[in-house]
Amino acid sequence: MSLRDKFAIIGYGETPVSRARADKGEPKISVQEYFAWAAELALADAGLEKKEMDGEGVAVTWDAYPHAEIWSAEVISDLEFSPKLLIRADNGGMSGASMLYQAGLAVSSGVVDLVLCIGADTPMNITTPGAVRTWRYESDFQKPFGMMGPNSQFAFILRRHMHQYGTKPEELGKVAVMQRENAMRNPNAYLKQPLALDQYLSSRMIADPIRIFDACIPVNGGLAFIVASKEKANKIAKEKAVPVLGIAESDNFHQGSSLRPDITYLGISQSAREAFDMSQVSHKDVSFFEPYDDYTVAVLMQIEDAGFCPKGKGGRFVAEHDISSKGDFPVNTGGGQLSAGQPAMAGGLIHIVESVRQIRGEGGARQVKDAKVGVSTGIGAISYGNSLVNSITMIFGKN
């Protein structure tokens, strides 16, 4: 069954973000409050009452440390939702995209008509030393040798990309600088101070060759969006509905062999091809690109793997194009996670919400002119000896 134009997003919510630190006595908002706030904003945007979600669907993502395996149930209990379908997404940065995909399948098959997808997290509220979940291979085979989480792992990916394709620091810097420019037009972005290329190049290394401005900034916050079947969307929010024209997933993708993978490739190279085939649109039709951006090199890799330029030419592509929201190839128009902030796994909802905002023409000072088609991605879970495990490509259009 093709999912082309079978479901749409009819409402979204995005809370203000914060870096309030509980251990410093600064005012803080709990993760439960962020969940409630984001859900309330999305329901209001769609013109729905909370009671209308009873018997429908709810999807949840949350890092939830140090919780156990029941946290999706905790969220709907806290918020007093009574869904017919409860979806849990634990796909790292791809969690927002995974919720959209599963919600789309649910409403397109008639299981439910609506799914509220919510994500929230408060990484700045964690005060327990070492309160970070790790896969066993990290504790057994990486940390004893000095590998310290995603920064170190992406350092290897970036170093390989630089070695294999000649990618330059100035090209990575342009991603950081342009996304900061976009963030300066976004009232909800955390980082709004101007960033110059010289400032990027002189910034400190956090895991050579990863500089501090190559990595996203953690924040507390919450986001939500509501998925509806096409029929339901046209009944209750036709003017606001943003249909999903194409969506495809690729997991544990290996370019080359599983024993000697090319870590400069992501599963986006497969999911994007399938999503574009489903959508029946071409790359020249795309008005903007919202790739998951935990690191600047991830943006370059996804520009390549999504088919906007040949493999290894992402740095040159960025150097030759204006990727600001006012440019000829707008990228992460709200600043992305590099400048707007990353509320842990809920960060994967940022690119979806921003895509809907742009298609609706609600981008304000950062609105892309005449936006008709947007492409967004989700990637997550850095694998041992590979790049990332999960990848989804989504294509949005006008109703």
C-alpha cells in the first residue's frame, strides 16, 4: 500500500526552550509539564478538545533516564489520555520521524483517525553524575579506550569524510554559521548571537576534528504534532493540513559489507530514494530541506545521501549555495538543533514541526518564499563500527 497523500499533520505545538539547571537552583520546568504544554499547544492549533483524543492514538518519545520500560504508559497516565493505540518511539534522533511513520500507518489503515505525537525532555535537569544510558559496546569497547559518547564517535565519521572526500572545516563552518543566521530569525531558538566563520574556526575542539559549534546544544523543551487520516484532516482542518507525500525508512543500512561498511553513508541514501519515488516529486521541486542536525557533518552527509549532490560533494555544495532561509537552498530554516537546541530525543520533532510551519507559510521572518515542497529526515542511534542505525526521509507538500 502506498502512503502517498494518505495522511496529514493538522496541528503542532512547540514550547519555549530553556537551559535552567536544577543543580544550580535556577527555575525549572519538569518533563511532565513540557509534555502537557506541548500537547496543549498542538491540540489548540488543530482546533481539537482533549476529550476528542479518547479512543484515538498517542505516540511518545522521551529519553526517560533513569526510568524503566513503562515510560510511555506513565506519560498518558500523567496527561490523562485514554487512547486506543499507544506508540512508543525509542529510535534516538529518528524518534520523531518514527512516530510520524507509525501514526501514518495507523490512520491510513483505519485503526484510528488521529494520533497525537509528543516528545519532551529535560536533559539540563539531570543531576546524577554519569546519568547517561549507554549500549554495552560503549562501556566494554569504547569508554575504556577514551571514547566519550557521540562526540567521539562523530569525530571518526567526520575524519573519514574529510580524508575520503577532502571536506574542509570552512564548509562545515558555513553550516553552523548559516543555521545560526536562521536561528536569529526564530524567536524560539536558544542561540541567537551572530556567529562568524572566523569565530567557528577558532572555537575549541571537543573531539578532534569536531569543534564546539559542530555539535548541537542540549536544552529542555517539548514538541508535539497531530496526525490525521486524509479524510479526517479535510473535515476538521483542511486549510491547515499538511499532507505527507512520501515517507520511507531504512534501518541498519550498510554501504559496502556489514564487516567493512563505508561510514560516510547513512540509510538516507536508501530511504530518500524510496520517499521521492512515492511522492512523485523531483529534487528540483524541493523548496527547503530540514535534515536532522546533531552535527554539521550529518547535514553534509544527508545533503549527499538525499540526492541533492553527488556523494562527497556536500561540502562544495554548501560552499556554492546560500543555505539560509532566504537563500536558493534553505537548510534548517529555524536554526535546527545546532542553534535552536536539542531537547534530547524530542529533538527529532523539531524538523517535522518546522517543515509544517514552512508549508503553511507561518515561518515569520524566516519564511521560505513560496514554499510548496519540504524534505525532512530523521537519523538515530550511532552504531559500533558503522554510522547510524536508523534513517527516515519524509516529504511534505501543500494540501
